[in-house]
Amino acid sequence: MKNRRYHLTKWDVVLMAALAMTSVVLFAVVCRLPRSPGMYVEVSVSGTVTQQLPLAEDGIFVIQGIGGTNTLTIADGRARITDADCPDAVCVRAHGIKQTGEQIICLPHQVICEIVGDEPDLDVILP
């Protein structure tokens, strides 16, 4: 088998640059789309919704997950996991969430905290 070398042509470079610029523009547009502020934190453990807590009321809540506990703190319209007894504590390092659709997930305890609004989010509207 011969050792073949491929060389980029001028048009290959132009095509790659155009694709990269298109990706950057699309990313910027998606990031700038307005999101509605959420109304509730929906807490799920192992796929089952266990609590729905209003973001308007500050408080500290203990969530009993699978094999451990997480502490959810709601303050100033944001929700954060402030303590967890899982080995890696990735959920504790996550930033506070307040926009509809944002989530904090603790995989070891199978806990998901998701911001939801009053209206259900629609993915598709059928005729």
C-alpha cells in the first residue's frame, strides 16, 4: 500500500472557516434567546417528582436521594445545592439556577432539580 498524502486546497480551508463561523454565530444566537424566569423548582428522585418548591420563598430543604442526602437552598429567586454527601459533590459546585429549563443533577443520589414555569414548555405544536 502506498503512503498517500492529502493536501488541503484553498477551497477546503474556505469551507472549514465558513463552517466554523456558522457554528459560532448559531451558538451566539441560541445563547441570546430570551428565557423566562422560572416559578418552581421541581425535585425528582430516581425519575419520580417528589417536591415542587416555589422560587419566591426562601428556604433550606433536605432531599433524600438514593443512598444519601442533598441540601437544596432557595434564596433570592435562585436554587442551589449547598451540601451533598456524595463522593464527588459536582452538584454542590454547580451555579445557582433560576431560568426555566435549567437543571442541577446529582448522579450518585439520582436527584434532579429543574426550574419549571407555570406554563408547560411545548416542543411541537401539531395542527
